[in-house]
Amino acid sequence: MPDRQDAWELLCEYTKGRSLRQHALAVEAAMRAAAPHYGGPAEDVEEWGVTGLLHDFDYEMFPTAEEHPYKGSNILCGRGYPDRIIRAIMGHATYTGVPRDTRLAQALFATDELCGFLVACALVRPSRSLDDLEVSSVRKKLKDKAFARSVNREDIRQGVAELGVEPDAHFRFVIEALKPVQERIGLKANAE
């Protein structure tokens, strides 16, 4: 399997925009934390991280439902990525019909939209940080349809349900997983 550096280079080859790269880094961090937490101690943290990093790598060049993530999956196949990663990436787009039948695929689906939403929540705080972001605030923002309207709330709800976890606990888990990479994903760290 290609390593993390190969994955980063592939992401950068297809994704030039800073915000989409930051989103990839956020989902990578969440997936690295999720591997032992949701998958168990035997799960490959690198594999889970690479899956998160590459889940949208083709989106900037191929943004339509007819192309994403199909084009990316073909590219990943041609570059030697395992079927397990490719299936999880295909499954994160509900319209592909690829079942999320592994913990890897379920965790990717449960973290993808949520990562974007949590970053949006942090960006509107005076601190511009996750350090003081409370789960109650996340829940309140989820109810506000005008806030971060491009985030699919149904995907967040469905992802948590498929993962089989309590929503507040999952929100808290992902917030904590993102804190160490805050500066890399466009937020401020260590707000007081």
C-alpha cells in the first residue's frame, strides 16, 4: 500500500484549494483517532488516516455526482490502494450505493460531514478555536438550517446511527481528535 507521503502527494496533485486540503487533514485526524476507538486495537491507524486524507481528493477536479468519487476510485486502484480503502471512499457518497459494511467505511461516513461542521462552528466563535467549543453549541448549530447550509445534516445523523454511537459522545470525540491539528486546518489553538 502506498504510504502517507504518497497519499499527501496524490491529494496535492488533484487538490489545489487550501480549504479542501484542510478538510482532508481534518478528516485524516479524525480517522486516525477513530481507528482504535471505533475499529479496535488491531485496526491500522495509517490505513484509516490515508482513507480520511484521500476521501475527497478528486472532488476539486471532478465535482459532479457522475464523477466523484468514481474517478478518484479508479485513480486509487491504478496506484495500488487496497480495495478496503476504495470501498470506504466510494461508500462515503450515499448516491454510489456502495454499502458501508466495515467499521472503516462507517467511521469515514460518520466523520466527514461532521468535521466540516465542527470547523464551521469553531470559525464563528470569538476564539476561532475548538478549545472552547461545547457539544451543546454544536447541537444548537445543527438545528439552525441557515448555518453552514452546505453541510448535510442527514448524513451526520445517519453516520452516527450507522456507527452505533451516541451523538453527543461522537461529537465530543471528533472535537478532541481535531484539537491537535487545529492550526493546520485553519483554526487557532490554545484559546483561553
